Amino acid sequence: MSDRRVRKEKYVAKLKDAIKEYKNALIVGVDNVGSNQMQKVRLALRGKAVVVMGKNTLVRKVLRDLIEGEQMTKLEALLPSVVGNMGFVFTNASLPEVRTTILTHKVPAKAKSGTVAPADVFLPPGPTGLDPGQTNFFQALNISTKIVKGAIEIVNEVHLIKAGDRVTLSHVAMLDKMNIRPFFYGFKVSDVYEDGVVYSADILDMDQNTLLSKFLGGVRRLAAISLAIGYPTAASISHSINFGYKKLLAIALATDIEFEQAKKFKEYLANPSAFAAPAAAAPAAAAAAPAAAAKKKSSSSSAGGDGFSLFD
């Protein structure tokens, strides 16, 4: 058996073992990630997670074999994610914690012509350290400069490259002259596979309050739709009961029909003054309390003064 065949079979066995052992996985992109950087990530994740990289065709074959041969149908959700320069970080530990460990291992890198900028690049205002003979580079990029103490100085902050734009040779030359390494490369966590479900890694940034507010927002929308079409659901049933009670109460107040929940309202409409007296007594009692306390304090002060005088 050739060495290539042996390596291939070892990889297949490793990937299958990882899929069976771990329920969750982070789907990562590894563009511009070097072998040394990847090794550091593997060491940082030791005991928490396993990094598995490989050719997409082989990864798809392993997934399909497990789906068809061992009836692991949950893995079908992973197939659309096997695109581009990607890999898996399998783990049973906390997904946010593993992702944080991965994202901390980034290295600065120079801009390369023809690549897509992963982030915005700004040139700060101030001295550049370049001599006046190199003003042509700045003029070609429409950057306002001035000469101060024999050196070029940028007048205002310049948005040199926008995220998502192609880096040109002029951009590379300018950044090299100013010794700026604008980009940071590392593992990029795009999606999360969790027990048969694939979702965006951005969901890991949501805290409990955010998730609760989004859930309640969905409940409110569901309740509104249910009420609008007249179809009762668990989200709308309480509102339906409340609306029904209001209608029954309105009918009872307009007619001689009576039921327990409408009795107090009818008594109020029949004799409003009986309810007004207790309502007025409460503020009066509240106002009388501070006055009584002040009177008691004043009387105690005068009582203490009878036994002592400054002029005795």
C-alpha cells in the first residue's frame, strides 16, 4: 500500500472518530493561516477540542458514507458547509469558550495585491517619516499632505481601503513605505454544528437577555397573526380570553345579566359615592401621618425644655 493511501485511510479514520466522539463542531475558514499558527491553535485547544482539516472531496465522501452506511442522517446539515478552504473544530466543551480561544490566535500580516480586504484600513494623520521626494505616492491616491521639518505629513485621516474591496499595488506600496501591517489573519469561525443543526456563529454572541427578547418578539408576532386570522394558539389564547371577558362585561353592564366577575363593576355604577369615600380617606390618612409625627416630636421637645433653662 502506498504512503498516500495510508495517509488517506488514517485521515478517514480520524475524521470518523471525531464525528462519533463529539456532538458539536465549529466550522472554520483558514485562508492565509500558516502551519505554525495552526499548530499554536491545536496546542491551545488540547484537551478541549480537536482540529481536523482535509480536502473537501474526501470530507464529503466520509460524511456521505456515515449518512448512508451508519444512518447518521444528522450529518446532512454539514454537507452545504464543506466549501472553500475550511475545516472542523470538534468539541464537547463550551462552544463560546472554544471559539474565543481560536479567535485570540491572530497574527498581523502585510497587505497583498489582489486579495480582498478583511477590514477597513485607515492612514492616521501626522508625520509619515518619508522625505518630500515621495509625495507622488500620496498624490496618486488623492491624499492631502504637507511638508513639516523636511518630512511628509498627512493632513487628515484617510480611509485607504474599505472592507471587501480589492487591494491594489498602489495600496501595497503605500502601506509598505509606512511600515503598516493592516490585517490580522487567523481562523474564521463561520458556522456552528450542534447535534444535527447548523447555524451562524454570530448566535454565540447573544446573551440570555437578547435571546429572551427575540423569543418574546416572536411570540408577540405569532399572537398578532393568530388574532388577525381568528386561529387560536398558545400565544394568543390569553388575549382571546381577555377580549372575550371585556365583551361579556360590556354586555352585563348594559343589561340585567349578572355574573361574579361583573358584580363589583355594577355596584360601582349603582353607587359611585360609596367607592369615593374610601378612596378619599386613604390620601387623608397618608397626609395626617406626617403631621401627627411632627406634632409628637414638637410635644416631646417642649416637655424636655420644662426641666432646664439657659438662664436658671
